[in-house]
Amino acid sequence: MSSKGKSTSRGKANGSGKTVNAVEGGALQTESSKAVDAKPEISPEMREKLSQLRERVQVSVGQAVLAMMNLPRYKGQSLADLNHLVIEPLLRDRLAIASAKKRGGEDGEIDASTTAGIAIWASGKKSGCSI
């Protein structure tokens, strides 16, 4: 037996030819169920896409928070309020960030490092509720 909190495993073959492991507490686990619990491999391309998405979310949250810090209405908000003020609207595509055009740049060239403004909106139910 093992000490409390640690699992022991004893492999035995059941009638189907699969190895069954007995885990402390009486739970049984087959080799095939272990394969289902394994984490799937993520391709390098998918890792790159996830990295880019994470970076865009972080930049967007930072731009929104910096813009809100300058407004008296939001200046006193706590970090806990960021979830419903910034994160949820961002995830629901209800946050727009406007960037300024570069001075002296080519036609329509945007300076993504300069935030001109943000807009956050809510959506109400169609049953007559207006926000």
C-alpha cells in the first residue's frame, strides 16, 4: 500500500486483453481511457496563431485600459471591474479601437501604436429592453 494521497497502480489483464490499472480508492482505469486523457499535440503553425491571438488580446486590453484611465468615469474602477468593462466586450466583439493616421505617411497608413479612441457598447434584448 502507499501513503495517504498517493496512488498505487497494479496492472492486471481483464478478459478483453486490455490492461486494467487499479488506482487507490477503487477506481479502475483501462489503457484506452488513458489515451483519451492525454493532451493533444499542437502543431507549430497552431502555436504561432495562438501566440499572435494572445498578443493581439493583450495589446487590445492594454489600449482600452490606458484610454479608460484618462476618463473620470472609469478612473476609480478596480481591477475586478476590468472583466465586465473590457474583457467581456472584447470577447463579444463589442469593443472598437481607433488608431490615428501617421503624419506624412502614405495614403491611409495607420499608426497602430497611437490609440485615438475606443468605443465599448452593450446589446440589449429584443424584448423592448434598451441600454
